[in-house]
Amino acid sequence: MTPSVASPPDLWRLLQQANAVPAEHAANDGDLAKAVEAGLPRAVLHRLIAMHVLEPADVPFIFLKRTVQRGKAVRSRLTTDQSDYLARIVQLTLGAADALGDMERGKQWLRTPSLAMRGLRPLDWVRTSIGARVVEQILGRINHGIGF
């Protein structure tokens, strides 16, 4: 069964619209990996919220609690780990929107506790790549009409 997630070109186009990656580059896995490794611009968070891809409540999940509690200096770019997590959230949000028919339903599904997710929200599972794969598999089932 094919997982239901946004393809690298879809994610790249969205990041281009948010001015997070250069418009002139091709959209492939290698380019996306390089952009994440370099760290996405911090401003992309606010742009993705303005584009209704992220919710303001998603932002604290991207940063370690210690970073917020210590009030560390704000960098102009996200770290590689923060960028990776942000890309994972955005990719799954686009996949959920595709599987469920629209962006709002997709975002709501990711933020609603589910018995299939052991009472957690799917968004809580995407902190690790393994958890993200579980969410991808469920979205794939929904996309193929198996449902959850």
C-alpha cells in the first residue's frame, strides 16, 4: 500500500511559496534534503501559518522545551532537526489534506486524538520518523478507502 504523503515536488512548491527555498532549484529528494540540512529560515513558520498550512499551536512542537524555557537567542534559521520536523509536519499535513479532501479536514484529523493512535493525536506521533511512517500508513489506508 502506498503511503499518503506529499511528494517532494509538492512540499518544495509549498516551501517556495513560503519563501523558504530558492525558486530556481528543481524539486527532488536531494534538494529537499540539502535545504533541511542547511536549516530553513525561521520566518517560514509565520508564512506557513499565514498560508493556513500550520496552526500557531504547532510552533512549540518544533522547538525543544529547554530552548523555549531558557529563552535562547533567536536564530535566523531553524536547526537541521527543527527543519526536518517542520518538513515532516508539512508533508503529512499536505498528505492528510489530500486523503481527507481539504486542508482544514486534514489539519483537524492530525490534531484529533484517535483510538488507532493509542489515544494520541497523529501529530504527536510525527516527532520521530518511525511514528511518521505509522501516520503515513494510516493516511494511505484512508486514501484507499479502508478508513480509520
